[in-house]
Amino acid sequence: MSIALAPYAESTLTDRYQTTVPEPVRKALGLTKRDKICYTIQPDGRVLIARIEQNDPLIDKFLNFLAQDIAENPQNIEAISSSLLTQVRSLVAEVEIDLDATLADEDE
């Protein structure tokens, strides 16, 4: 009788409590960059890790609310004015975002 051992992987916490998800775990969960993961703490102290497949429930509710309102009140839909579009573009023209940048201490 042979006993199959569970795959094993480990990682180390940095001084800022960050870690890299080991490759075998990323592959098992189908994780790619920017995916979100959740941790479920079991009563016995074990922790389950899983890939989050859905959006934030509040965002889903809000989007459903918008979809329903649009369906019920299509007369309220208007195109954005060119002046407002120009104003918005000027507000964000100089903004640069680096999604791979390390978070500042106050952002953690």
C-alpha cells in the first residue's frame, strides 16, 4: 500500500510581512499577476488559500443596480459632453500609475 504525500511548498515572510506565493501553489490555483487570493482560517488553525473568482460583492450589487436602472430608465442615459471629457483628460494627463510598484509603509 503506497501513501501519496501532498505537494509541499514553502515561502518566507519579509520584514513587511510580504511573501511570494511559491510556483507550485500558483500553478495549482491558476494564479497570474494581479489575481486576488483569500485565506480561510479553519477552527484547528490551518489556513486554506484560494483564488478569488468573483468581484467584490458590493461592486456586484452596485453593477446590478446600475444595470437594472438603465433597463428601467433608458431615457436617462446621456452621452458625456466633449467639454467634460476634455476636463477629465486634463485632470489625469500627468498621472502615472505603476501597478508593480512597492507599496509605501503607510499604504499597508
